[in-house]
Amino acid sequence: MRYRLFAIMFLVFVVHAVSYAENGKYALIITSFQVELNKYQMNLNDFYHEVNGGHPDLEFVVENMNCRSLSELNEWQGRMKEIIEKYVDRKPQLVLILGNEALASYLSINDDFVKTVPCFAMLVNDKIVEIMDEPVDIKTWQPKMRSLTTDMDECRLMGAVAYHYDIGKNVKLAQNLFPRMERMFFFVDNTFGGLNLLGLVEDWIKTGVNARKPDFRIVDGRSCTFENAGNIYSKMNPAKDIAMFSSWRIDATGNYFVISTTKKLLGYNSGIPGISISTTGIGDVSMGGYIPRYGSQGERIGKMVSRWLATGEPQKIELVENHYSFDYDLLGKWRIDKRRLPAGSEIINKPLSLYESNPLEFMLFFSVTVILVIIIVFLVLYTNTRRRNLERLKQVNAQLVEAKDKAEEADMLKSKFLANMSHEIRTPLNAIVGFSELIVTSYKELPEDEINNISGLIAQNTQLLLKLINDVLDFSRIESNRVQLNPERVELVGLARSLIQTETQSNLKNGVKLRFITSYDELWYMIDVRYLQQVIINLLNNAIKFTDEGTVTLELQKEKSEIVFSVTDTGIGIPLEKQKLVFRRFEKLDEFKQGTGLGLSICQTIIEKMGGRIFVDPEYRNGARFVFTLPLKK
């Protein structure tokens, strides 16, 4: 509603343009695109309210250049001249330019109007393309850049709010995060904004500021289609290439894609790291970059114009603040430690914290069972009093039997879970509290080695408590059917070796060896790597828990239609009659071992959601062997 009222208000301004400024006080606003665009509406509305609050007699006249595509660039200077000629006889008090297209066209007019009328600008870059007087071949034109701070002799620019795109910082960022990078492919589309950023890159390449400049390859949307760009992207080498993105919406055909054109590149090659000098592609092909903080500039330029109207003093060229911004998931995909990021970096698309995502999870978990029992009892009582005939009585009896079984099962599961959790949580918690009090009260009296042992026990019990809570949360997520898989291309052999070497070594007992067996050097598969890791680690830790000596072996093989993982131990084994029971919720074969009895149930749900199977090998007799399969996709 706000934007509709604002559009009507500016329509009135345009209608009044015929008899504008009888008192000589009016501002001419020249936009690159239609005023109805939400970005322009928001900025102009903020500008109008800021200026009109202190200068209510100032009127506004809006002109639109309607710069629809880069193919019209040679016409823009003529359009700007036509607009200016309307106001030569009665010049405005000031001109406000919105957008790089309008500003570049305005600066190309070297006449008395441009030289004498005070000018302000917003939604522009601090360095923009200089439009030539003579027509140019847009597909091959190598533009010259001009700076708002040093190249404004022919224009009376009083102030501006401008974006600053720092190519050097983004290149340095890429080199720090990917030291083996040799080539950088710069993707820029067929727009005037893209042309401006291309000019910045080419200027930076020509300078000698950085001796470690990578080999730059330009993928220019003026002469390149999205399909051509995809073919180039598919041939890039993940070991030494990186992609840099600016804007990527329109290709050489002039087609505009509503869907994410950067995301389509993943279909060609999902293994190429990328950074952005704008927000383009962050979250799909780009992990982030050094970018401006985009937002409304209307209030900011409005205050600048108000100060100028009050004092007549020239204002500054204010640059929009830049910051480092990175996507949480892609940092994980490329295994970039957050400590390597520049100070003050913003991490976007983070998963919600435990409190943010499940503030009532525990309360609901314990109350659902009670509510279900109350509902069942109420239905049973209501049915008994309302149904008198034999058929209905039989149905009620059947319902009562079923309800009774469910209630008993629910009550049994609840009781078993509460008993397990009461014991499992109290044990590490008592250890943490007890040892912590011992350190606090007797710190000065205890020898250093004993303090270190106690600290280790506190840390060990803290990790145990955290795992118990994570199991409960995973179980809750599965119960509410909120397990969502996000597959990506994963090298399984390297993943398995990494898990063997890092995730389970701390749990090994003396006399137990951990092995990995496979006949492949590498094996690629599309899968959600987080849930796959969870299943493998859970099976390995279970095997280690029940094996006092011998070996625990992780094996990976590929059969005709599926990939097969197995975890084999030389521990106490599982009786044949109980092998199917181990996947039930809260099932524990050894009540004296730590655990909630949820781990294998969680593993089964995850594997089945991935289209696979998990089972205990009944033919193995020297311990236990858990096997799970993943289907080979065409």
C-alpha cells in the first residue's frame, strides 16, 4: 500500500510538471528505470520525506530515461539531451540522478546546464563507464572509467552516495583462502552494471599493485550466452581455478532469466570455488566476498541535499560501507576454517541455534505422551457411554484393545526413555559437578597432574552429555518428519579415511585396532554428507564400545547396483534372535553401557530416507557386522 500511494504521489508530480516551479524552487529527478520499481520507490519515498520535512516548498519533477537494455547504450546520450532541453529556460534548483545509466549519460552532456546546475546522485558506483559521443560496438567496446571524486570537472556534482567495488581485496581474499589458485575466471553479464564492473577489473589488471595477480580470464556476457559460459565453467580445473562473479542475469542474446542463472552453472561443474564482488551467486556458486551493504540510500542523500539547501556548501561523496560476507554451508563445503576469514566477517544462512529452532522441544516431548493418553481415555469413555448395540460394542471393544496396546506401548517407551535418560544424564552430570567442585575447593592443594586428569574427565563427560542431547534432538527431528536431505557430490573413500583418522580415535581402547578396507582409490557419489558421516560415526563408535580387543573394520565396496558399507568388530556380538530388535527405539542390549538406545534407530531412518538398507549380518559369528547400502543412481 505504501508503494502504491508513493506511485500516485509521483504521478501527480509529473502532471504538475507542465506548470512547475512558478516560484523557481523545484528539483529535477532523473531515473535510469521506471519509478515503479520497488528499489526506486523506496529510495525516492525516503528522500522526499527527508527533504520535504525541512523544505516543504520544494517541488519535484521526475523524468525517466527508460534504459531497458545495454543494446540501447548509443541512444542514452540523446535521451538525456531531450530531457535537459525541457528545463533549459527555467533551470531547477538541483538535479538528483538515480542509477549508473542516468549518471553516465548526464556526465556525457558537456553544456551549460550540466556545468551550472548543482547535481546529486545515488544508487551509483564511485567509478562508472564514460559514454562516448560517437556510437560504439557494444560487444567489443573497451570502456574508459571515470571517478566521481577526481573526474567531475565538467559537472557541478555537489554530493553522492555511491557503491565502491574493491577488486583487489576480493582477489587477495581468494588467494588467501585458495593458495593454489592460478587462474581466475571473471563472469560478467550483458548489462551496464556488468560493464561498469568489467571496467574496474580491467583497470585493476593493468595496474602493478599486486605482483601475485592470477591469470585472469574474462567470461563476457556481451558476446557469450549462458550455455557458452556453462561450457567454460564445466572445463575449469578445481585444483587451480576459481570463479569471480559480478552480475549474471542477461547474456549475449538479451534474454533475462527469472531463475538463478548462477545456480544453473552447478549443473555443469559443482566442484569450482567462487567469490563475488556483489551479492550475485552467494549461496550457490560463490561462498562470499567483499561486497557493499546494499540498502536504501534515500534518507542519506536526503540529509545531504537538506544540508546543501541550508548552507550552500558542497557535500561529500559518501561511499556505502563494504563488508566481508560468507555463506555458512559453502564454507563447510570447501572446509574453510572460520578463523581464516577476515576480522568482522558476516556469516549468512547459518542453521538456527538449538534455542532458536526448538525452544519448546523438551517440554513438548514429555507432554505429548500425556496428552495422547488423555485423548485416548476421553474417547474410550465417550464411546462406552454412547454406543449400546452389539456391533458398535464390538467396534468399541476392538478400539479399546488397540488403544490399550498403544497406551501401554507409549507408557512403556516413555518410562523406558525417562529411566534411560535419568541414568544417562545423571551419570556424566554428577561427574562434571563433582569434579568441578573438587577443583574449585581444592585447587591449590591438588598436584598439577591430578588437576589435568580431573579436567580431562570433565571434558570427557561433557562430550558424553552433549552426544546424549544430540541423540534426543535427532530423534525429535525424525519423529516430526523434519529430516531434509541436501545431496552434494562426495568422494567416499577420502571421507571414510578422514572419519577413521579423526572422528573415532579418541574412543579407542588399548588393544583395539581401527582399519579401513576398500579396493578403490576414489569413489564419487551424490549424497548428504552430514547424515552419511553421522551414520558411519555412530556405527564405528558402537563397534568400539562393545569391543575390548581385536579390530574394528570399516569396509567400502561397490556392487552392481549399490554401494555397500560395513562395520565389523571382534566384540561380544549380538544374539541372532535380537539382531532385528537393535533398530527399535530405546532398545539397549547392555543396560550397563552408556547410550540412549536411539543411535541405531536414527541410522535406520536416515539410510531408508536415502533409499538404502541397513541390517546386521546374521552369518558373521566373531562379533558383530553392521551393513548398509546406498543405491547407485543413473
